Amino acid sequence: MVRVRYAPSPTGSPHVGNIRTALFNYVFARHHGGKFILRIEDTDRNRYVPGSEDDIKWSLRWLGIEWDEGPDVGGPYGPYHQSQRLAIYQEIAHRLVEEGKAYKCFCTPEDLERMREAQKAMGAATTMYDRRCRRLTPEEVRAREAAGLPYVIRFAMPLEGTIGYEDLIHGYTEFRNALTDDFVMLKSDGYPTYHLANIVDDHLMEITHVIRGDEWISSMPRHLNLYKALGWEPPKFAHLPLLLGPDRQKLSKRHGHVQFVEFIKEGYLPDAMFNFLALCGWNPGDDREILSREEIIELFSLERVSDNPFVFHHDKLLWMNGVYIRRLSKEQLVEYCLPYLQEAGLLPKELDEPTRAYAERVIPLEQEKMKVLKDVVSLTDFFFRDDYPIDEAAVRKWYTQPHIPQMLEELIRRYEALESFDAESVERVTREVIAWLGVKGGEVIHPVRVALSGRTTGPSLFEMMAVLGKERVLKRLRRAQGWVRSS
């Protein structure tokens, strides 16, 4: 059975690239009828950020990614927090020392710094540990231990030869062993490094495929040699292409949102994010861009994942999210948008029935224009407040026209007389006034829109007026009469 894992470190809010990795693992597992495991790699205590594990789990669940084994759900290979598995790593590290495949290193941080500086002074392009503790005799090791000197455990890399593997995305890759450091496996505080814990857990949890970012390719000689030293068969590896910004530099904050929670707060939909992230390096084999989760799972294969870096286009994501917003039912759209209007102070936290009913009429009017849910605030603010921004240039353009005073007076008189203030009645009366004035339709419709919304574009004017209601419309038209007198 296919078994894959997503193994994030709780060192901060998850990056969109990390969530893309989780999604590819999840989709691969579901395509093959396998298991998706969540493992929390929380052994770097210096970088641990409280609350970030909750952010990771919440982000995955928001996207619709549920794990078969891991925190909250358990499983036969737990515990699923590496900080709860320390004894396992310590036992394996010390076993490798006993077998002569690893050694205790007593070098202090100061020793290592002097070593690096000396190598740089000699013109070394990259610095490496010089393996001085690898040459200690057993007696010298025991003497240092007896003196209470702290130590780390380093893996004894082969000093010659090569090691390689077949990457499911990049093809065959080979490494010269001599170019890789004797890396630290176990730190002096008893915590493992990524390299040891990762390999041990992937083996013990029977992971069949490791799908991760291609920044880990450089660690492959360490991992492959560690598998070999332990006598374990490595899983299959697939390294995903890096995500780049439009300038082809590594995706970062200067390109816009990169933390996944920022996309959620902005108002991207789960289905849109799932669709977009699936296409960040993978394609279905045709030119389709809008795909359901079920279609993605059915079509997904690592053979169709590119080995080239992928440019993350925020504009493309905005377009795709707009497509998904337009597919929402009116009821779904309202439920998604209400929290944004409440957060902006346009609606109260507790909605009474009349207020909710009004919002349910307002929100769908701007569905076609929304790209993210947060847009509802700027698109509909004038429905909920009277102090909305006014386009002063539009006021100067329209409210200096000679027909405007008569237009406002006649519209107010006729609207007041309407018993039913529905879109059809409002349109009929408005067109009667246009004919009575002998002007073009736009010469009435545009200035009325500016008076009612402060802007020159928006939803259908007559639908907008029907939703605003007679009282608001008359109040705003009377206010516009003041613009005429002051212009």
C-alpha cells in the first residue's frame, strides 16, 4: 500500500509552498488508495513557535485535507510528534556509534568557528567539518566523556565512491560521497537533527514515497548513506519544483502573500486554492485549468510533475478564485461574505432578521465582480453606510449639467409616489423622467448612480435602488441636491 507523509516543522505559519507539498502528497495517496500521514517534526526547539502546529492543522483542514494517521487521529505507528520519539533516535544513533558508522564529536562552537575561518583563509569556497573527532582513539573518547565534555554524534560519511538514486521527477542523480560533511545526527541535548529523525521515522512508519521540495535534493547523499548504514531499503523519492515569483526569484513576501493563512483571510475559497495549488508544477495532460478535487485525484501522477521551477502567479489565482466565487449559490456566497462585512464594521456581530435579510439581498448583487471574498467590503459598503467615499470628479462632471436640478426634483417627486419600490417600477419611473427631460438615458442614470453609491460603476442601477429601498434613495437624492447648489 502507498504510504506518504507530510512532515512540517512548527516554526511559524505555514508557507503556501509547504501546503502545496501537503496537497501533492494527499492527492497522490488518494489516487493510489493509500494512506496520508501527518507527522510533526518538532525537534528544533530553538525555532519552535507556539500555536504554529494549530495553524498547520487548521490550514490543512480548511483546504479539505484530512490525514489518516497523525495528531488528533492517532494510528498504529505513533507517536506522531518527533519530540515524543527521542528515545528511538538516541538508541539508533548510539547503535551506529557502536558499529563504527558514527562517532562522538566534542568540538565546541568556538572550535567549529575557528575551523571555518581557517578554511576560508585558505580560499575554500565551502567549509566542512575536518573530521578531527573521527580520528580520536577509544581512550581519548572515554577521557573526554569522563571529564563531562558535551558531545554531538556525527555520521561517518564514506570518504570515497558515489551514491545515487532514481528521482521520480528529476530522474537519476548521483553524488560524490567525499563532498558531503560528516553531518550531526544527534545534538548535545539529545534531540536529533532532521536528517536522522526523518530517515528513522520514514522507515518505522513504512513510508513508501517521500514527496517533498527539491531544496532537499542536496541532502540526499546524507540520507541515502544513512539508509545504507542502517541496512534499510529507502523509499522512492520525488522532489517537487521550487515555487518562484514572477521575477523568477524564490517566492517570498516581496511577491505578495506567501503565508497560507493570508490567502484564507483575504477570501480565497478552499476549492479554488486546491485547484490552483494542484496546478503549481503539475498538469492534467490537457489545457484544462478548472478541475474539481475528484478530477485532480483521478488524473494525478508524478510523471506529469515538471522538474523545472514553477512561477506562482497571484493574478492567475485571483482569476481562478473569481471563477469559483461565481459558481457559489447565493446562500453559500452570503455565508462566506457575512464575516467580512462584520469584521469591517458594516454589519453588527449579532444579526437580527431584518438586517440579515437586507444583507442577503445586497451581497449577490456584486457576485460577478468579486475576485476574493474580502472584495465584498469595498464593493458593497455604500449599502450599509451613508458616509461612503464620493467620486468628486464624477460629481463635478454631472452636477454642473443644466438638467440636473429638474431631474432630481422630478425623480424625488415620482419615487415618493411609488407604492411598490421594486426594480421594475423604479425603472419605469426613471425612464419616464428621461423622456420628460428629453435627454439621453446615461445623463440621468450616471448622476443618479453617483448620488446613491458615490461611484460611477456598480450593479444594475434599478436592482440596486430596489435593494437600497425608498427611504435611502430619497435621502441620498436630496443630499445630491446640495451638490448642485454648491457647484
